[in-house]
Amino acid sequence: MRIVRNSESRRAGFLALTTLLIGVTTPTSVTAKGLAPVVPPSGVTITTKEGEMPSWVIPNIGEAAESYYGPDSEHLIAQVKSPLAVKSPRGLAGFLTKTFTDAGTDVVLINDKGWDACSYFFPDGKKLIWTSIRDHLDMPLGNWSDWRNYPQGSELYTSDREGKNVTRLTNNTQYEAEVTVSPDGKWIVFGRMTDGNMDLWIMKADGTGERQLTFTDDDQEGAPYFLPDNETIIFRAWKASEYDLKPTPMTIYTIKKDGTDRKTRTFTHDMNWAPYPTPDGEHFLFVRAETQRNWEVYLGYLDGKTPPKRITFDEGFDGFPAISPDGRKMVWTSSRSAGPGVGFMQGLQLHVMDVTSLDLGPKQSRGKK
């Protein structure tokens, strides 16, 4: 089904489509009253996979990894495969930071050299933060996906929306990545490897006042994100002693920004990975490995009582979920569009799902159109 009609027709058609899907989509048992479905971009193909809410592939972007919405709930930032990036030891193209809309328009290249990783918007929408090895091209490239071989030359940078006015926040030969910003724009939280051990660190938005949040020998913490309260950080950790188990068991936790009140948020010995908090402050998205080659997105509950709900239903890789600030759209990375014969976690593309029916938006705007 292709949506190519005008705005009002698309809204009516998508509303009807969403209504039909409610009976077959597990998560829609939690519905949002008074919220119209998301109007998808003109010309995209809407997927109606059984068990899922409606979704589309972001066009014109190509292969990409994790992506995050900006404050307008329309623009995204991601690392995208680029011929300008350095190549891997096997000659594969690397990734660089870009911004774009979830319609695949307004594409801006933020950095044009090196190899980039995690990136994020500041809440004012004018400033970006991103990870790159651009200033350490003399060092071994390493592997962003292998804890034993993380790129030791990765640094944190800020810039404006055009990739100009670049400021380097860190200056060392340690792995620093997995960086995000608090909703009030005052704090930056990130992962840093020192002496082979991963921990969470925090600093002020200008790069000053660095301090370590976690101090664990076996646990390897990363992927930190602030909850809407600007005080609580959700993250995942695995144990170095279990790293060779596949899929590697991981646990999701929360901690206060002063390093206190660490709480467990997942309670299985599965790979519980890639958490992302929802704007309502009551839930979080995360990825669970059903098998070694089938990873799915779930909705978790911070009440510690309600079992998680499965969001994606596709054999293969579904990961890196994030939600728009208005709580209506989930962006995630999937191999489902890669075609036959493509390896696991290869040919990844960005997808957007209409999750309006889950009612995950900010509390003050719930129920508003």
C-alpha cells in the first residue's frame, strides 16, 4: 500500500488502517483517547506487518545505525554510511553524522571525515553533540561493536545544525561515546573506557566538571539516557565475565545523576539492550534477543511490576529504538528491508512506527491532538 494522496485523505486513510490494526497488535491494549494517528510522509510505503503498528522506511538515507529525534519530533540525527568516511580494515565504508527529517528530506552532513558513532540533539534544536575519530586517524580504527577493541581515538564534539562551530569536548586516547544530553540541556552523559573498563561519566553542557558516575569492575555500563525529570539516567550493563556468552546477557538499570540510587529495571538473564526512556517518564523502550539472530523491540514499565510488551515482530535485527519528544513516533533500525542473503545486522535501514496508541507522550499534553 502506497500513500500518495493529499494530507486530509492520508489522515483519514491512516486512521482507518490503524483502527483495523488495533485488533491484531499486542501493544494497542494501551490506547490513547483523542489522539489522531500520525500522518505519514507523502509517497512512503506503509507496512502493516501482523502484530505491529503501522510503519515506514525513511527514504533517501540508505544504510544507517542508531538515530534520535530532535525537539521538533520531525528531524533526526544518525550515523549514516558515507563514502567520505574512512574504510574498515576489510574495505567497507564507514559512517558519518547526518541530520534529516523522517520523510528523508533536509539532509545535512555534519562531519565529513573520520568515522562517527553516537550523536544527539541538544533540546534547543540548534546544537548537536556527536562522536568521531576524526582527530585520531593515526590510531587503529578498532571496532565500535567489540568491547575488547573499541576505538580508543573516539572523542566528543559539539556543533551547530550545519556542522559548523565545532568544539571538541574531550581530548585523550580513551574510548568515549554513547553520548546524550539531559532534557534541560544542562548535562551531558556518556560512556568512557579506562584501563579496559566501561563506566558512565557526566559533565556540564560546556564540557567542564567531568565526574564518574559508576565504579564497577565486572559490570560494563553504557547507553545512558536521561528521563524527563533531568535527575534519573537509564542505561544498560553487561558483565565482563559473561561477554563471551552469545547473546551476551545484559541488564537495564536506572541511577541518579549524582551516582546514587541504582535500581534494576529488567529481571531476566537475557540480552536486554539499548534502553530509551519515553516522554511520559513511566516507560522505556529496549531490545531483547529472542535468539542470537532475532532481536526485537519491547516496551518496558518503570513500575517494576508490569511485564514488558513486545513492539516488533520480524525475524532478524530490530534495534536502537528511540521515541519522538511528542511520544507519537518510534524510530528504530531494522534489517527487514535488506533483502535475502544479507547477513545479520547488515543492510540496516531506519524505520518509523506510529506509536500514538500507546499514549507515551509528555503527561501535560496527554489526550491532546
